[in-house]
Amino acid sequence: MIFAVLLGTLVGPAEADERQASVKADAWAQYKLKFLDPDGRILDDANGNVSHSEGQGYGLLLSFLANEPADFEQIWSFTRRELLLRDDGLAAWKWSPDNDPHVTDINNATDGDILIAYGLARAAERWGRSDYSQAAATIARAILDKTVVEHGGRTLLLPGVAGFSAADRDDGPVINPSYWVFEALPVLDRLVPSPKWQALAADGKTMIQGMKFGPQDMPADWVSAKTTLKPAAGFPREFGFNALRIPLYLVRSDQSDREFLSRLQRGMSGPQGELLTRDLQSGAVRATLTDPGYRIINHLLACVLQGTKVPEDAKTFRPTQYYPSTLHLLGLSFVEEKHPECL
């Protein structure tokens, strides 16, 4: 069966036991207590408790990694009912509790679509749910049809169907390099086979490696891919809260370019393991992030590159805010599964 091949290829020997959870039960219990509404929506508590397709996708992936099918179904039910409203198979990106109708922007966010399809595909195999695999395939086809484009000899991922293409912007296409969820692309390729997935992965990695902006040679949150890659007009010129996910996605997908990862590590690491965001014009630090969920990304790089153990205070999960808490669980699950020597 296709999903038996998919699982073996994706996760390999580290998940020989299909029932093994790489997000510990107590950590997931704390996460869902704070961020999972009884209706099945993941709350972004730093942004007025809105929900968005990204958060729903993260919730699906984390509940899968915790091996909690009931929680997964709860999150999927909300996502299917409240966000999959578009006529092209993609999810509306934002749902607000304070508005009626709750969906305030029908445009999609492609990283959310990728995360949703990825979570569904992995859950389909583990729990024997053909309805999940069918839903994942529908979303994956829509991603290919609506958001994967060829431009200037590159295969690009548009951040949304509307607003980012060459037709929409003078400096378009505009891309967000943190939307490349590299670990998901082989899964979606097996679900909906197309050479575009491999091209998307290869060109994404090449482009991100080529994004050497500012004194530290760092990628930007938003990038014009019209000709030469450069920070996009109309967005903050920064290595910011979007781009800080790039090294997390790279290591989780077993990308092992040590020189590139070392460059990212140098540019984003503070002296005490803090994560730094930067202005890409001057190189100045914009924010020094001390939350364990942000610091885990630097700890992952130190583990992969130098074999450094994760500090004790980062090994224990305690929820803070939605975004860093999500990154924290994704980081810990990676170390637990792939680098237990760093614990």
C-alpha cells in the first residue's frame, strides 16, 4: 500500500514502532489545555485568540506526534468545517472569534495548507483513515495547481493564491522562505506524485542558501524572486519571526549542509543561547528572544553541528504563547526521535 511505503521512506528506523509518540503525552496535555479550544481550534493567544490555517496544521501535526487520534479528529473537524470554505480546495487562512462571519480573509496561507495536508497524510497511515488520505490528496493537488509556479527558471511556492504573483506585484513573485516545510514535501509527492515537489524542494533549498542579506548573510522573511533574490518591497527588511523557522524545518527534514546551518547559527544566536532577529539593512538586533520555544532552535543547531546537549531548562516543556510553544514541541520531538544523545 502507498502509505506503508510512505511511512518507511519518511521516518525510517527511528519510528519502527508506529505507535511510538515523539511528543510526550504530558507535554501535549499542557499544550492542548492552553491552546486547544473545545471546538477544535488552536488559539493564537498573542493575536486576540484568532485561529489560522497554520495553527490548525501545527495542531494536527503535534497531535499526530503525540499519538492522540481523538484530539487530531477534533482539530480536523474544526478545520474542515470552518476553514475549508474556498472553492479550490485550500483553506481560508484566518478565523476570528470577534467577527461575524468569523473568516475575515478568504485568501489562503500556503504553509498552513501544507501543514494540514502533511498532518492528514501521516495520520491516515498510522490510524488507517482513508478519509484523511483523500482529504490530504485534495489539498495537495490544490497546492500544486494554485500555488506552485515556474518563474525565471525556478519552481516557487506562492505564499497565497492572491497578492504575491508576478501579476499582482511589481516585484513579484514574492515568496516567504519559511513556508517551505521541507519534511512535508516527500509525503505530498507520494500522495500526489509530481516532479514539481522535488523541484520545489531543491529550488527552495538553493534559494534559501543564496539569500545572503545584511552583514550576517541571513535570509529575509519576505523575498522578491522576480530576478535576483532580494528583500521584498513593502515588508520589514528583516530576519524575523517568519524566517526563524527556517533552520527548524531544515534540521527536521535531515538537511545536513553544515556550512549553511553554521551561517544561520552565527547570525541568529545570542551569547546565552538567545535567538536574535535582525534588521537586514544594518545587521542590528531587532529582538532578543529568550522564550525556551525560540531558544530551542539554537539548541537544535548546536546539537546537530557540535553535538551539544540541550540545556536542562529547555528539555522541560511549559507552555508560554502559541507560537514559541509550538516551535518548542516540534524541536523537542525532533531531538527525541533523531538525536537522543543531545538529551
